[in-house]
Amino acid sequence: MDPDEILMNTEEGMEKAAEYMSHEFAAVRTGKASPALVDNIDVEAYGSMMKLKQLALISTPEPRMLVISPFDASTTQLIEKAIKESKLGIQPIVDGKIIRLPIPALSEERRRDLVKTVKTIAEETRVRIRSARREGMDQLKKGQKEGAITEDVLKSCEKEVQKLTDDYVKKVDDAFALKEADIMKV
């Protein structure tokens, strides 16, 4: 396998880990309304599991209020049930064909719990990045054993993989610090 291709695959794996983290961070509520809080709640509708964003329009008319407008009024009760069963801890209010979600202010204890959750997500992401690093290094060493990669190219590529790892871990640390500050901000 070509060393450049190995590096590209390694970086792609690290990028996917960073995207996973961003997606997971968006779902952690910070005290202000964001459609990402409920986008991926699974709702059992039409005989299968569907994401809430596929069943309704989600808007934020106020900083502490989400409004969910189902495309089909018959799914309103199903969406309400799914929100109640989710781990959001927000009580939905059905108002005719729409569902209102008032976002309560976070208590200090709840903020600390959310920071722990975000820290866990960040650590999972670091593990995924290190796993992509290990796979890249293993492929490079395998290529060197097979004679496709010279010793000098191996050393150079290993440094490049390590640099990628350091860069992505720094991105994770920076994103975690921002999210932590956002959660702890009253």
C-alpha cells in the first residue's frame, strides 16, 4: 500500500472521530434551546424507528424554547412519548398540533453532570483517534516488512502520523474546553 494512501486513510479515521464528537457535543444541552438537542431522538412511527428530524420541523422561537411541528399531526402523540422516554429531562407540552419544549435553566449539579458526560465523549474521541493512529502505524510497518516502504519513508510517515494525532487530540481538547465553558456559563 502507498504511504500517502495510508496517511490519507489515517487522517480520514481521525476526522470521522472528530465529527462524531461534534455531533455528540451538539446533543448535550447547555441551557439554551438548540434543535440539535432533539434532532436524533428515535420515534416509533409508521411501523419503524425514525429520527425526530424526519418527522417534524424543529425551531427555536425563543432562547429557552423549542417548538416541534410534526409534518403529520397523527405523529404528535408518538413524538411526545419519545421525548418523554429520552434522557433529556424535559417535559413536552402538546399545544394542538405542535409540541413545545421549555428548556429549564440548569442547576449547578446538573451542569457538573453534563461536563462529566462531555468529558467522557471527548475521551472516547481521543481513543478513536489513537486507534486510527495505531492502524496507520501498523499498515506502515507492514508495508516496510513487505519491502514496499523504505526505512527512511517509514520514519518520515511515522512522524507525520504522530503529528496528525497530536493535531486532532488538540482539536478535541479545545472543543471540550469550549463546551465545558458553555455548560458552566450561567
